Amino acid sequence: MNNEDFNYIPRSAARLRNRDISDQHKALLKAGNPAGAADLIKNRPDLEAFSASLFNFIEQKLVFIEQQLSGKTREIYNVYSDTEPSSEEMEGKFFWNKEY
């Protein structure tokens, strides 16, 4: 997996340094108007705010990982027993789990 596999365009984040805009943003969110809050900081290069591009990027990575893992078979590397397992029992295994 390399950087060419994903399209991430960084945007700014809700670390609003302008006090007036920050207060307006919080008031809009508190009033139940997330669209208005998003419009307030949208297309404002002077502000720093996370946008959907970050979450889309994370989603792309998760989907990619899910596709890679879906073709693999589950292998169990643990042995569960109250007594120490023999070498034959540990063949191909890495961990011995004992309940306390």
C-alpha cells in the first residue's frame, strides 16, 4: 500500500483562531444548524478545519484494508490450557494462554 492508492486532499480544521468566527461556529452548532456551521468555514483558506476529505481518506484506507483481509483465512496461534502445553501442542502456535 502506497500513497498513490489514496486521494487525500488536506483541508483546514475546526481549530478556529478567530474568536468571532469560533463563537459563531459554536452558536450555529448549539442551535442545531450544522450546515450553517459548515458553510461558515467552507472555502475559507484563512481558517483551519477538518473537512470531509480527511474522513473520506480514512474510509478509503479502511475499505482497502478490509478488501486485503477478506481473502485471508483465520489462523489461530494460541493454545488455551491450564497446564503447560507440550511441544507437539505448540507446533505452529506462538502463544500459550492460561486462565488465572
